[in-house]
Amino acid sequence: MPSVNRRHFLAASAALSGFAMTGFDAVAQAQAPRRGGTLRVSVDQAVAKLNPLVTRVNPEYLVSELLYSALTRLKVDMSVEPDLAESWSNSADLLEWTFVLRKGVTFHDGSAFTAADVVATFEAILDAKTASPARQNVGPIVKVAAKDTDTVVFTLSAPFADLPVALATTTAKIVPAAVIKAGLGRLDREAVGTGPFKLVSFEPERLIVVARNDAYYDKARPYLDRVDVVVYPDISAESSALIAGDTDLISTAQPTEYGRLEKAAGVKGLRVASGQFCNVNFGCDTKPFNDVRVRQALALTVDRAAMVDFVTEGYGTPGNDSPLNVAYRFYSEQALKKPDIAKAKALLAEAGYPNGLEATLIASDRPSLRTQMAVALREMAKPAGFRINVETMPHATYLDQVWKKGSFYVGFYNMQPTADAIFSLLYTSNAAWNETRWNNAAFDKLVNEARATVDEAKRRALYGQAQALMNTEVPSIIPTFFDLLAARRDWVQGYELHPRGAVFRLDHASLGANAPKRA
């Protein structure tokens, strides 16, 4: 992979996501947003989880963001901005952070938002019984206390410079203390947030409708009266609906559909480089993948450039078995692995499989990229003696039976705000989603040391060592990173595709005068 620095990446991202617009489109985007109208945005899978503390997939994140707010949020350039927190400051040792909250904010049920709600929310997040992914993503928090009704103090176990960014994680939305006390089960069917929209109706597998929250803290936003989140399990039908004008925005377009969408009249393709990836997860505590030589052997069968072409239709970049790429601040470039079938065979023989081995690789049908990657890996690995059976299953079945339980399956993950966030989500021994059960003490130590130091050079060195260790031990194969793809009708204004993948910012979107009128 050619060397590319973060500045070049960000410049490319800006160009791909349509920041450099010309002609009518630039003029339209520059105009003041029009108020009113209904935006129909399509998603490709059910919104099964409504509780914002336990959401798992992009459609759920989208709905959660419409209905709830966090203390901070991520801008399109990945920098952090205030949300429910108006400002923040830290002690010199970075062990104590003070957040000043917005005044006069109310939840959708009319109750006042105060520091007590923040304290209760984070106590719930940090409680293992809640099973919130945010537990590992919000940083080394040991105590959250209300200094007064408008001020919250976070006490940390170690210095953590990334706390304001970490608090923007998708599953750290603030919910009322009263709801938490009564039982979070209520949030499985209701939404009691402070977000820009209120829940009108909830049909998880068909349609979620939200309407403008007139009491939202920003009086200018949202611009839309209503958002309909429409579920389209068939991606071809989803594209056809946008082309026909039945919907206005596809939140995530598949590479196989993107060319069709981009060429359609009245449709604008959206593309941005990202740290999103699919990975082939190994159960590192289960035979045959508890032997590092087996994992290394399979990794050496992958033609990563070819995988980019096959899986992403060219809308991506090669990966090197670390979840970080140039999108991340502490990315450390290493020589890209190349196929070496002879070495792969030798490693398999050393591991006790001179005649190769057979294994079943499971892939969810959402997104379809997972199955494409599984099939590509099956074919690439055959010459080395791997006999891989690919099993595709419905996404709901996959989440219930395979995710976090299986020993050989294809995962799919969005870019996270920081290196610490992606490592702590997936790869440390105490990761929220410790799918690989790699449980490598040396890796844990590097990540913990990196999050506890404020010295830029030292952090970079520690994260570099962590990436090198992953590259060598291969707890999962990460052969490619995806450009994010979406599409909108030309009457949708103010919407920018976010490199994080799980952030949408639809409160900034509006509809032009040529948009269809909907009831």
C-alpha cells in the first residue's frame, strides 16, 4: 500500500465526501436550510434495539441519535463538539474532568435534565449487568458525581486525554435517572431522550417514525418536521426506491449498488474514506485457531489488493490485520502482507496439519460484503490446504447464535473515534465485544499504558507496538478497509457522510423546494 499520511487522508476524504462541490449543488448547499418536510431515510436491517445504551448496528445507532443526546458529539472532521455538555475542563494530571451542562433542557416526557441523569446514566453504563458496549469505550472512569444540578465531575483511575471524545460513543446517550431507577426495560419500547426528534411509532422490521422535538436545546434545529426510517432488507429494492423518489436518502449503500445509484438522474452518490472494516474472527481459545501458526498461515493466503477489488468493487484500501488505518491518529504503517502459499503450507504442517484442515466460516447476510469476503477467502486459501465451507445466515440469527460465541466468522465494524476505542471495543481481554478471546497480556499492557500517558511520542510508540503485535499474532484477519458509501436525492441538503459510519447528524439535514410533499 503506498505511503499516505493523515493530512493526505483527510484531504482525500473531504474530496470524496463532496466537500469540494461545484455548480448548482454548491449553491444549494450554501443556501439557508428550509424548515419543514418529511425525510425518508432507508436502512438495510431491522432496528431491533431501541434502548440507546445497548444498540449494536448502524440502523439502531441512527435511530438512537435522532432520539437521544450524549454529553459530546463528533463533527464530520472527527473532532469533538458540545452536546448536552456546554463545556469541560480537566485537572493537570488528567484524572479529574468537570463538565458543565446545558441549562433548561428537558426530556421528551417533560422532565428536567440535570446532573443526576448523567450520574445515573454512567452508573448504568459501568454496571456490567447493563451489558452496554460503552462500558469499555468511555474510558477509565471510577466515579461520576454531581457537583451541582448543572455540573458533573468524572474521576478516572488513570490519565485519559481522550475522555471528551470517548463520551461521544454511540452507546453513551443520556437517559433519565427516574427511568433507570424504575428499570431500563421501559426503553425497549419507548424513547425518553433529549434528542432533536421524538418517537412517534416503532415497527422494528418495517418503519420507525420520529417527529421534531420543539423543545430541543438548539432552537434552530432540527430543520425537518419528521424523519421516516424505512427498513429495506433487499438492497436492490432499496436502491430502486431512492431512484424512484420514494425515499430521499440511503444511509449505507453497498458497493454493488453504488455505480447504479451514482448514474441515476437526480441522485447524488456520497463517498468518504474510513476506518470501517470486515474482519475474519478467530476463536483464539478454540482448536485449531488457538495455534498462532494456523492463524498466521491463513493470513498469508490473502491477496489484499485483490480482496479490495472483489469485496468493495474498488471502494476501499488494503488492511494489514490491525483495526487501525491512516484514518486514525496513531496509525503505524507496516509492510503490507503478501500472499505466500509455500510459507502458509509450512506453518500448517508445523501446527500438525500437513494435509491441511477443514473449517466452517460463518457470515451474516448483512451487509452482503461479509459473504463476499468469506467466499474470496475460501478461494484464496485453497492452495495452502484450507478447506473452508462458507455458511451464510440471516443477520438476526447470526447475532443470536454466532456473534461473540463462534470461533470462525466474519465481523463488520465501524471506525471508532480513537485507537483506544477500537482496541477496547474488540481486542483487549476486557473488551466489550471480546470476540476473538485472544486475551493477550502484552497487548493489554500496551493499550493501558497508551491511554494513561499524555506524551504524544510515547503514545505513538505504544500504539505502534500494539499494532505490530496484532500483525504478528493475527487474532483476526483484516484484509480491507471500506470507503463509506451512501446516496441522496438532489433535494436533500446539509447532509454529509460521516467517516465514523455510526454517526449521521440528520438534525443538520433539510429538504429543498423541489422535494416531494409528504403527509
